[in-house]
Amino acid sequence: MKKSRTMRLHNNKMINFKSEITNVIEKINIKQPGVEYRLNEPMRNHTSFKIGGVVRVMLFPENTAALTETYDLLNENGITPFIMGNGSNLLFSDEEHDIVVINTIKMNVISMMDNKTTASQGYCDITVDAGALLSKAAIFAYENGLAGLEFAHGIPGTTGGAVVMNAGAYGKEIKDVVYNTTAYNGRVGKYTLTAAENEFSYRHSRFVSTGDVVLSVVLRLQCGDKDTIKQEMDSLTLKRRESQPLNLPSGGSVFKRPNGGYAAALIEQAGLKGFSIGGAQVSDKHSGFIVNKGDASFKDVLALIEHVQEVVFKQFAIKLKPEIKIVK
């Protein structure tokens, strides 16, 4: 595989990069004419922080075949794409980015599997495309009387992103319901992993290290009572509304949970709840969140993250690690 061109190029190479992109897009249009593409696309339109400069190209495949062929065509031309979903845990710098982004948000099919055998044992499987919102998967499960995804109802990310980072809430994680995943890389093509082979741990999976692309996931859920499932979903939704700053742009929980404590509690004890730098603020509703008050820049958020880390470390000797992905 050729070297990735995801870093800024010199001006004399920029023309070559743009020329190569033009050639690749032409090839993609021939082989996968249904793939939408946008040039010089602002990342602020695709991240929940509402922050981020333009990327040279953003592509929107609608299915697995379109994504894998697009990925291969880019790689054949020396370009390793940046893969994203709903952008709910991304902080992109305000600079221009000489990268190609593949956005999976249009890969959003959710379907029941043939559950004749498993249903008799009290559980059923559903297949979820990587770009399907995890919250939509939770609603699909409820509509089909399947329990186990209630915790995911308010999580704004895609299912693929949830697998990559082993997303979770209220004591549950995606690893608790994953049966297998189908993924892809340019070396071996498409492959399937069992739940154990995903190597899940707290806010981590093997995909963090490998960079391989999650295409779809099979979730194994319990047959349940719809009323009970709905009550649990409603209860968690109310809890989120009461405790989280859902009315402002943010990247969700900014820091991973440190050993022996909670990031939000440490930040609040350090006196940083409501503290601001520029347009970025430690939420005065939930100190684990950094919110964009309306005009926050990448530098504002990054400076606030670093300030929080510094103050918490000085007071408690604990180094908070970001849960969000920062792209400079």
C-alpha cells in the first residue's frame, strides 16, 4: 500500500494532489456512479461540535460495494481516506485539510436476520450497516420487541463508530450485544470477526489500532416486552435531558473515565465547571462535556481541553485522556 497523503502538501505538490483526486473521482463515477462527492466540504457541517475547516473531497457511498471499491480506487492512487460516520466524537482543526473523507452516513440499512432457530432460545439477531445511527438501531430493536439496546437510544454516533470505540452509556457498552462484525482493509479485503476478535475494552477495539473499516455489525438481542423496553428508553432519555447539555454543540463526553473515578467529578472538584476559553466552555450542566457556545474555534476547544488536563493533573495527579478524536 502506498503512503497516505493525509498531511498538508507543499504548494507545488498541491496541484498534483488535486489532479490525482480529479482522476480518481472520474474512475469512481465510472465504476460507482451512485457515489455522491463534494469538493472543499466544510467539516463543521459534519461534526457535532460544529467546528472544522474544509476537506478536499468528501464521498458518500451508499452500500458496502460502493465503499470498498471507492476505498480501493483511492488506495491505488496513493491516497488513504479518512473514514467517518456522524462526526459525534470528532474535533477537526479550522485549517484546510488535504484529505479525502469517506462518510458512511448513507450506509444505513437495518434488518432482521433469519431468527427461526435463535428465537426459540430467547434471542434474535439484527444486521446494522456501519453508517446507521445507533439511536435508530435502538428504535428498530424496540419496534421488533428486542431488548439490549435501550442504553444506545440517545447516543448520537453511528453503529460503525460505536464498534470502533466500544461506545457505551449507563453501565452498558456495544460489546455487550455485538455478535460479529464485518470489516475491510486493502490487503485482505472483506472479513468477519467474532465478538471476542474485536478485542473490545473500555472505549477501544482492535479497529483503533488497525484502521480497518467497519462495514456492518450483527447485534444479538433478547426477545423482550415492548412496553418494558419503551419505559427503559424513556427513562434514559429523560435522564440525558436532565443531566446533559443537549441544546449546545459538543462532542459528547470529552474525556475517558480514569481509573478509580469519573472525569466529570474531577473537573467539577477542580473548580472548572462553567470555565470558558473563547467560545468553548466546560458545560455548567455536565462538566464532562465541552460545549460550543456558538463561535468556538478549534483552538478554543483544544486550549480548554489542555487547560482542564493541566489543572486536574496538578490537583489530583491524574492525567485525563481525551475520548474524542482530534484531527489537526
